[in-house]
Amino acid sequence: MSDGRSRIQEEWQTFWLAISFLTRIPMLIKIDYSQRLMNNCSMYFPLVGLLLGLIYAGAYVLLTYTFSPLVSVLLVMVLHLWLTGAFHEDGLADSVDALGGGYTLDDKLRIMKDSRIGAYGTIALVMALALKAALLIDSRLTWLALMVAPCVSRLTPLLLMRFLPYITAPDTSKTKPVASGFPTQRLLLAILFTAFVVVIAAAGWDPDLFLTSVIATFGVACLWGGYLKTQLGGYTGDTLGACVVLSELIVLVGLA
């Protein structure tokens, strides 16, 4: 019995660790940090995405009582950037700067770690945010897109973490603890959870959501992962953030 309670307590801490890694939501419990917890918390990324999606969808519905759909979408996007600290968007900008401006592997990794943003990164970030706003406005059910897209898109980095090597210098990377030794069993659980959410949403509101989600996760993982393999030999923390943005945009394209 005590083993069962300690396992539940460990999973509860692991879940909150995933929240603290992906968002700025204050930690409400004390966590016994360990390599095991850091390795295992990635399984909860889609669940954290769903919780964020519920917040975004609820905020959008409330905002539309006062503002136009466009203003409501933009305000929800501001909320998203604040809650996540623009975590994934920063990864997109750094990745595009590095892949667009670096010629050698060392150059690309050096540019990726540079805190300054370049022309490639600025253009990619502006276009991604503008496209996201436009697609949300064009979505058949904007609240559904806001709810499901964050969940689906946060499965994609798990696939890259499992099947590609981690190539950033481990002593300087903030993603090293999460990127080390991600178990296959936990990946399968994350896939099953995401599939369950998508099936429920597709059955209730939009049948096209299932195919769109498959393309957004496995398609982006294969194409982006293959590109990273040829350019870098593996993935970095920034490229994981970039794949979340790319995956989310594919979901929104399917729902527009």
C-alpha cells in the first residue's frame, strides 16, 4: 500500500514538474527533484497542453462577449505568451536563425545559443504569430482549435526526443534533464492520452480533427526530425520548441 501511495505521489510531483517546465504557473507543491522525475515528466506535456487549451478556450469564449473575434484571439495569444513565457516561440526564432545563418554545425549551435534574435528568426516569429491569428479567426470552431491544438502539438517533441540523439552541449542546456532517457512506455501513454482527446473532440465537433492531428504530430516529427538529422545530427531544446509551433500551425490549418 505504501508503495502505491509513494508511486502516486511521485507521479503527482512529475506532473507538476511538467507544468513548471512548460509554463509560468506557480508551483503549488514541494517537489523532490531527481533525474528520474525530470526524465519522466515529458509524458505529461500533452496533458499540460490540454490544460492550457482549456484556459485559452474559456478565455476566448468570455472575451467574445465584449470584443470582436479578432481582438479576442489576439488577447488569448497574449495570454498564451505570458503563461508560457513565449517558450516555444523563442525556440522557433533561435532555430530558424541558426539553421538559416549557420554553415557549419559549430556555427549553428553557437547561433542557436545566442540570446539575440536575427533577421531569419524575426521573420519566422512574426509570420508564425500572424498565421496563427489568421488561422484561429478562420477556424470553424475557434474555441475548439484553441483547446485541442496545444495538446496535440506538445506530443510532437516527445517523438523527436525518443528517436533522435540530443546534440547540444549538456552542461549548458536547460533541456538536458528532460531530454535524457525518455522511456518508450511513457511515450506510448502520452500518445494514447492525446489520441483519446482527439477522438473525443473529433466525434463531438469536427471529424477532420483526427487526420489533422496525425499529420501535425507524426508528419511534423518525420519532416522536421529528418531535416534536423541532416542539418544538426539530432535535436536541441530550441528545435523542440520550434516543432511545437509548427505542429500547432498544422492543426490550425486543418481546422480552418
